[in-house]
Amino acid sequence: MSPKHWFVLACRVMGVWTLLGAITSWVTVHNVLKGFFRPESTSIGGYVLHAAVDTVLGLYLLVGSAQLASLVYGHSDPDSTSEADVESQNRK
């Protein structure tokens, strides 16, 4: 696997991790709205903002990892195989 493939994989793993954190944030928002939990210092808006940003960031990392990799590594498709990779596999 090329470094670009590893980068895409790492972005997708971080996206899943961020979405899991967003789920817990949305549960906290739900608990505050239902009255199960009363925050002492943070308003409900802070919890909603945190949950929304985590959701958007997680979805971008999960879905847009190939575009992010093309910004970092160039515009080649991370799912395509380069000619050098094909030649090296044919020699084996």
C-alpha cells in the first residue's frame, strides 16, 4: 500500500472515531433537553455546537478522505494503481 492509501485509511478511521464522539455529544444534548442532566457552566448551545462540528468533521473525514489525500499527495486517484506498481508486480 502506498503512503497515499495509508493516509486515506487513517482519515477514514479518524472520521469513524469522530462520529462516535459526535454520537455521545448528541446523547448529551438529548439528556439536557429531557432534563436528565443540568449543566452547570456550559449552555445547551455549546453542546449542540460541539455535536454539530464533530458530526460534520467526521462525515468529511469519512467521505472526503480521497479529496483530502489529493490535496496532500497530488491529484492521482488513491484507488488506481500506478504504472510503476503494475510493472513491479509483473516482474514478481
